[in-house]
Amino acid sequence: MARKKAGAAGAATPAIAALTAAGAEFTTHAYEHDPSHPSYGEEAAQKMGVAPEQVFKTLVADVDGVLTVAVVPVSGSLDLKALAGAVGGKRAAMADPALAQRTTGYVLGGISPLGQRRVLRTVVDASAARHRTICVSAGRRGLEVELAPATLTALTSATVASIAR
């Protein structure tokens, strides 16, 4: 996997800038986003020709009053109870979309676990380790970044746990 420079796939995003600054190995994948597609993650998998189990969506949840990022495969869904347990919490619910956007600095469908406006605790689903590389949003709709799961975990200081179903 070649390291790409910021701007290699169009305008740099905070996620690409963070990867570049860290000297991380990654590849960007750009595609034409269709606003009428019902699922951002499934659209990304289809347009990139990648198995949905290898493309991960970034979700923001509220765990006992603390915003928490969950990174799970687009082929599944987030288990909120498992997410709460992974961070030592009791209750989890999806965060208000407007709050998620304000806090991360990204729009829905383009929220990246990397380069967020405010650092949030992050949990990556354990299934990521089954893949040599995974894809996550690069910070805008129609742009994904492919990287090793260990790179994502290290750069986000993530906990790894089974949080998808």
C-alpha cells in the first residue's frame, strides 16, 4: 500500500492530513456519490468493488453522556449495549446527528474516525482484524481511505471490541 500525499484524491480533508502527518500508509478511493442512495456505506462498497465486510462506517453514540465513536462494518449494525460495555458504560444511544456533525467537524455520511475536530474515544469492531486492510470514510462523501486496522487503532487510540451484530 502506497502512502498518498494530502490532496492526492482531490481536496485534502482533516483525515487525510492526519494520516499524512503521522506518516501512515494508506490509499484513497474516490467515487461519485449518489445523494439518492439509501446507504452511504453500502454505496461506498459497491462503487469501490470492495466486500461490505471490509468497508467500515463511523457512527457517533452517546454512552452515559459521553460521545463515543463506533467503527463497524457496513454489512452489520452497531450493538449499542456492546458498545457501552466496551467502554465501561451502562447505556448507549445514537448521538443527535447535528451534535455528531458539530463535534467531529464532518457531515453525516462523511464522518471519519480520523482528524476529528474534537478527539472522541473510539471503539473499532474486532472483525476489522480479519482483514489486511479496511476502508473508512476519508472525511467527505465519496472519499474513502484504505489502511491497516492496526494503523486506524493506533492513530485513534481505539479500543478493539466486538460491537457489531
